Amino acid sequence: MQLSEQLPSLKEKVPTKLTMKQKEALRKEKKEPETDLNGNVIVPRYECVTSHTARRTGITNMYLSHKYTILQMMHVSGHKTQKTFMDYIKLSSEEIADEIAAMSKKESDMW
């Protein structure tokens, strides 16, 4: 049984941007990508998950856990510079707001 059969949300088609590799494959097959009414390319959600997105999610979750230092996380992820590492961290607006609120609470608790 396919995972997308157990989790129907994985079959849901979502807007995405095609990679150069995907565009080239479509060109070779002389196919056009499927689009929504607004002209956005859409694919099943399961096609959007790659080992790279899983790696990025893992690193972001480590960061949000506040259990590790940035240096420890960089060692695990193999990033050599903090800038490159921080580019990997993808936070939603809500997560950024939660981070700011937590920092503000820490500061106010100190006084």
C-alpha cells in the first residue's frame, strides 16, 4: 500500500516551482506541466518532499527545540559557516513570533 493511500493529503496538488532538472525532463518528454486556474504549476504534495526538504526540516526542528547550540547543530548538519546554516532554518511567521515572545519573556523574568 502506498503512503499516499494512507494519507490522502499527500495526493493533494499544491503550487510549486519546478527545478531545472524537472523542467528539462518535461522538455525531453515534450510535456507541459499541470497548472491551476492562476497558471501556477501544481504537483501532488508527495512530489514536493525530497531528502533535502527532510534535512532542512530536521535542522529547523533541532533549532526550534532550543536543546543544542548553533555550533552543535552545524557539526551535525555539516555546515561550515553560520550564515549558510542560518539560511537553512526556515521559520513560519508564527514560529518567528513565538521565538520573539519567548525571548521577551526570558528578559522580563530576569528582572
